[in-house]
Amino acid sequence: MLTQKEGGMQLINSQGITMLAGYSTIASTGWIVVTQSPLQATLEPLFGIMQKVLLRTLPVACAVFLFIWFFARSISRPLQQLADKATTLNSPTVSREIESINSWYVESHGLKQAMLIGVQLLQNQIGELKRDAETDPLTGASNRRALQLTLKQQIYIGRAFSVLALDIDFFKRVNDTYGHKVGDDVLKQLTKVMTHFSKAGDMVSRTGGEEFVILLKNERLEMALALAEQLRTAVANEPFELVGNITVSIGIAHWSPEKPQTIETLLALADQALYKAKEQGRNRCVIANDLS
């Protein structure tokens, strides 16, 4: 105490009580003043103050914690939703689902827009691949694969429909006389004529060479025959460059839920009717049900 002049310490007095002691030297007299207080009595007011501080700050701390939790959840929610949609980008409805996400801050909005652009590009590419896989590259008509898929859908729906199997009469003469380039032009122009006579929902498909199949949805057999006759007449009157006029033979088959048939049987019946039309002199329409 004489050396340090002032200070403090914790000690145990002669009665075994833990005390806190402080001392200081009075410069004018050289006296040293010492004060002592039991440790428990000194700390007791501090415990009370800490308790009051804790009780007063706890509600504020809880409110701050809830605010931070809500704010963090609001930030992470759109990111989590966008991450979930990233696993279903091939879904046809994913664009609408991403659009419905509330991306309320700049970063999530930017990510959302980038995902929408990516989805659009992906769906465009899928659409182009699907069209390429189901389209005849020469005429732009559907191909056999697309026809098979559509026929399966029609049979699954269970609604009556008709198919026209169409073949160009003496098409080999066109290729032999004018060349395959002119023959290709004839096929393209014929496809346009058939498409003109088709309604929305019908399908014109090229199944090979100069052979086509037209799917007429929800058409009765009588209506299919009438349309086939109109188409046959229109083709006969259509001028084709260099070639002049051509004719077609058409076989007609009908599917109904009352007499269901497989796709293979239906197309075989249409082909048989087509061959019957050729046997009878070509440039005519024959219904499969009329076959003897």
C-alpha cells in the first residue's frame, strides 16, 4: 500500500468473509485511507441492476429478433421458390409459375427475369425440336410419327373421326418426265391444296413418297366422303407448273367408339380403299366400308 499509493484487492478477513478493499493515500497528510465491503453486499445491487436491464431489454431483443427473422425469410423466400422452379424448367406451366413469384427486391427480380428468358429459350428449342421431329421437311406437312401420336389421342378421347388415304395417280411419270425437282414442287403444291380443304384441328400428313393421310376430326363418314370428293375435284382442276394437271385417288376409313379399331387396322382399311380406287380407274374416292 505504501508503494502503490492507491489500488484495490479482494481478500478474506480474519472472520473468513470475502471482502473487497480499496485504498488511497492523502497527499497532504500522508495518511492511507482503506475501505472494505463484503463481496456479496457489493455485488447484490449489481445483480438487481442486471436483472432490471435484462427485463427491460428482453422485449426489445425479441422484437428485433422477430424482425430480423421475418426480413431474412422475406429475402430467402423468392430465392427458394426460384430454386424449386429451376428443377421443373421443362414443365409447360413453369413460366406462369415463375411469373407468380413475388420477387420484391432488385436481385431476386433480376434472377427471376433471367430464369424467364432461359425458360423461353428452352421451350422455343423444345418446340423447334418437336416440330422438326413431327414435320416432313419437304412439304411442311406432318409426318407419320405425328400422325400416329394424333391418332392415339383421338382414340383415347373416344370421338368419331375419319381418315383419307390419298395417293397421286401416275406420279412416277411426273418424276420420269420432268425430274424429281418438279416432282417435289408438285408435292408441295398438293400439300397446300389439301391444307386449304382442312379445318382447324385436322391434320395433313405425308406418310411416304406421294402418299398422304388426312385426319378429319369429329367428321361423320358422309361428310368425310363429301370433303374427299371436293378435294379430288379441286386437285384435278389445279394447274401445276410444267406438269399441267394431276389426279389423286382417295381411300376413306372411319373410326367410331361404337366400332373401335386399332390404328393399324384403321390405316390398313384406308389403304385397301385407296387401292380399290386405283383398281377402279383412279381419280375417285372409295369408302372402306364399301369394300366387298
